[in-house]
Amino acid sequence: MGSRKYGVIDSVNDRVYLGVALAMLFMVAACGQGAARPQADSPSEASAPFKETQEARPAEGLTTQQPPSSLEQVPAFKDPAPPNWRYVNSGWVEPEDAGSATAFSQELMAFVITNQRELDAFNAGFTARLTRGTSVSLARIEFEDSILLAAYYLWRPVQGDPLSVVGFAVTGNLATVELELEDQPQGRLRPYLLAPMRVVALSKDLFPAGEMVEFVFKLNGEPAATVSAAID
């Protein structure tokens, strides 16, 4: 009697174990089937990750730049046109007729020099006390192709190099020479008065050939002297 009861219980247990084993087998098979057959991505979905990687990581040594917006665009820098005159000489002079000018004279003396004879007469009209021209700049005067514009101012305390040409324009038979006289030039101040002087060269091609040209010399924006000359 006792051995029969044990056999029934053992049979029941075997059936329970068999049912559990079959259930686990079906679960393992189902999981394996799902892992073995993943859902295929569409072509567009498959290429998207690679496309994003290419855009986010440019090739080594290359950089990507975005074009600036219209508000960020800066116009290209253009160098200003060079002046159409050439430096020849400058410095301080004492005019030969300085005795006729008082110490309080404020006058610009202007000259248009078209040949060597006129240049010699200009240089003979004063004694140079201090000049900054070099043998190179003074030797490049060729009156076949150039003319000289010269000026000096009575009087100024000797300091620096205050008189300079800052602009030139020609329209037909009228030429305008812009001069600047500094009130506080750089340099050591000397306790005597002289006339600051400036000489520049211009090409004859700027003027109508064989005609009279009127040169208006302006000092710090104000007309100071007028000279008429024929440009051969």
C-alpha cells in the first residue's frame, strides 16, 4: 500500500517536470527565432546614420565653412590711390629779400618751375639753412617729362618739417595744390625764424600740352597764392 502511493506521487511529479521543460523549450525557441530574424531596415534608414556621420565629421585636414549672411559681409578693402606727385626736397630757407618782410609776416611764396633755368633762379632766391632732400631725389628732375611745384612760408620758428603737399587736382587748365602747415610739428624747437620749404615733382602728362595753366595754391584749405605757367 505504501509503495503504490509513492508511485502515484512520483508519476505526478514527472508530468509536472515534463510540462515545465516543454514550456521552457518553447520560450527558448521563440527567443532564438526572434533574434535570428531581425526586421530589415529600409535603404533610407540604413544609410541615414552613415550620412549623418559624414556631415558631422569632415575628412581630416579639411574644414567646413558656412557662407556669411548678407549682414556679415564686409566690403573688400581697397588701397587708396598713390599721390600723383613725387617728393624732391624740403627744409628751412632764408630768402634773399627777407629784409622786406617783417618778423610778423604770414605769407606763402609759391612757384611753378618748368625748366632748369627757372630752377636755378628759384635756388638763387634763398640761402638753404637745413634741407632734407638727397642726391637721389634732386638728381631725378627731368624737365622733359616733369615740372616742379615749390613753396615756402614766411615765417615760422624752426621746428620739424611743417610744410607739406597733401593734395593735388587738375581740371582742364585749372590746377589746385593743397598745402598743409602744421602749428605744432614734431622735433626740437630752435629760437629763431626761417621759412619752411617744400618741392615736389609732377608729370607733364597731367596738363594740356602747350597751354597756360593756372595753379591755385591753398594753405590749410584757404587760397594763398596763384601762379600761371605754360606747360610745354
